[in-house]
Amino acid sequence: MQRGFLTSLAVGAIVSASMAAPPMVSAKCEKFPGVTDHIKVQAEPRIVYECIRELRYKPGSHVKELKTSDREATLEEHFKDLPIVKTATCTYVEKYTCDKEVAYKMVSSDKFKAFEGKWELNEIPGEKATDVSLQSFVLLDLPVPFLRQLTNTQTIKGVKDRLAEVKKMAEAKATASACTATK
């Protein structure tokens, strides 16, 4: 009896968590099983692209470069504080289309069944601004009810955080470069 109650309680918590912040799926990505969000950044695509690639060098980043070139990099990332599994390690390849896109796809992981997505950069005509979208699909390799909803809820939080971080970095870099240009 107590086990059934705890299971119901856990399922209820997962369902309510997934309903609290519904994942966003854009119309152009209807077949994409993950989440998508975007943000307007007051910087040119070149600057935004550089900042996306620089994320791994920020203090506190848990990303290690295993192999890198101009067109792609193999990275290993260690995740902490994940729901259910607490930690995970994932090796993935990022492929670069200069100033336009950074796509990534999992090679191997100790806890993920899927880890893929992409950053897309679209210049906003008539402005020194970029529409930046990030789509991401992460799925844990566990037999848990409502796992996709729970994972998508956590993933959209990560997507929003990364978009905000890139916006902050790129706008600071654009402002600094504009100040240097006017001197």
C-alpha cells in the first residue's frame, strides 16, 4: 500500500513539474522531439557565434575539448545536479557553420539515450542584431514514467539559461567593440 502511494506521489510530482513550465516547440521544428526557444541579441551574428563557442571556456564550465578544428569539435561534458540521476557524462560532436549554426549530437554517454540540437543565428535586417534560437533534445536512458516530459522541463530551463548567457556575453562584446571603434 505504501509503495503504491509513493509511486503515485512521484508520478504526480513529475506530471505537475512538466505542466509548470511547458516545453516550447516551434512551428518550424514540429518533428523535433525536444524543446526550442529564441532570443533577440543586440550583436551581429559573428559576435554571437564566437560567444557560443566560448561558452565552454567560462569559469565553472564542465566541458573538456577532446579534439577540435575549424569545422567541428569533440567535447566531453560533465553534468551535475540533474533530476533523478544527479550526474552524467556525455561526449558529443559540435559541427560549425560559421556565423550561422552550431549543431551538436551525442557520441556516447553514461546516462543519456539522446543528446542533440543546434543553435541557429539569423541576422535581423536593418539592425546590428541577431535572432538566436536553440533547440535541444535530451533523454535519459531510464525506464521512468513521463521521463520525456520531465527531461524536456529541465532542458527548457537549460536552453533559456544558455540563451541568456550568450545574450549577455555577445552584447557586452558588441558594446566593447563599438567603444573601441569610436576611440
